[in-house]
Amino acid sequence: MTVKEYRVSLSWSVSELARRAKLSTKTINRIEDGQPTYDYTLNSVARAFSEALGKTVTIRDLEGVQIIES
């Protein structure tokens, strides 16, 4: 699933995901737009999804993201 698909499945707004991942809404929008993103930033998103879903979500589970490895 894409970041947006995970977010929508949880009925979260961009602001809610940003709050839970401790990122800016601008960063979430960039991720959803497919812009390259550092792995540690995507890990914050995956962790927020994992906590909400009660299962492990890794950055490799986030389809359509361009990962910049730090």
C-alpha cells in the first residue's frame, strides 16, 4: 500500500499523520507526491502506521516511495 492508502485506510488527515509521525504536513505531502525521502523520515511514518495498526509496517511496505538511504 502507498502512504496515502495507509493514511486513508486509517481515516487520518495529512495533519494527523504528520502529528503521529512527528513530521511536518509539507513532508507528508512530499512523500505522498513521490519525492525522494530519507529512510529515517520514512521510518517515522512506518512507525506511526505500525502503532495504529498493531502490526509491523516497514519502509519496504510503503509502495511508491523513493528512498534515500542515509
